[in-house]
Amino acid sequence: MSLSTKTSAFGKLIALPSTHRLLVCEAAVCLLIGRMLVSVPISRWSRHIGELRKETALEEDPARVEPAKLIGGIVRAVADYVPWRSDCLPQALAARLMLGRRKIPSTLYLGVMKVSENGETRLKAHAWLRCGMITLTGGKASRRFGVVSTFARWYV
């Protein structure tokens, strides 16, 4: 990333309302936590991200939809600027953490698909997060992947 890109990103950050700037900072911290979790075997932390093989409802609570959309958008945007790799799983984990702080239910999906390259077939993995009917992270690619696991998190 060039200096001018960093400067313009900083300018955009400063131009945000203070509540959004706080969300940007929170997203960066949560993306770092997500990145660190990915470096540990999933069997060690998966039980903490939700109930295995369950999904939250598709109904949307209007009071939760807008905050969830905002969080998803900010996590996706901040992932492009942090100095560590923040692809689909760290983004899904970061958004899940942020939604959890606000008691907003969501479902984290893990999926795979077969990819053939140079005559070899291998599996490619993907993660995405859904809140109500809205896919907050990893949404565009998720349609191509078969779901192998779900983790639902509800809040009463």
C-alpha cells in the first residue's frame, strides 16, 4: 500500500462520525483476534463460536438489521487495510464477535468446493456470516460452496 493510499484511508477514517470510527477500531481488533484464532486448530475454539449444526432464524428484527449491516460493511472494509491477512474466516469471526457484543444472533457457515487446477483436484474452503436473511461477510462467494458446518449463536 502506497503512502498516498494510506493517507487517503486515514483521511476517510477521520471524516467518519465518531461512532463509526469506534467501530473501525473495534473491527481492527476483532480481525486481529480472528486472525490469531485461525492459526490455532479449529477443534480448540469452535465450541466457543456457537452451537454446532444449528442455524439462527431467517426473520429479521428491524432493530438489529441496520447495526448488523453496518458491522458487516465495516469489517469487510477494514479487512482491506489491516497489515495481516484477513480473508473470509477472520472476517466472519470478527463480525461474529462484534455482533455478540450487541446481542445480535447470527450463523457462521463453513463450506468447501472442489477446484481443478493443472489436472489436480483439491478442496477450497470458505467462511461466511449470516444475520437474518443478510449475509454480512463472505457473501458473494458463498453460493459456490457446499456447507459442511454451521455455528449458530442466539441471545435472549
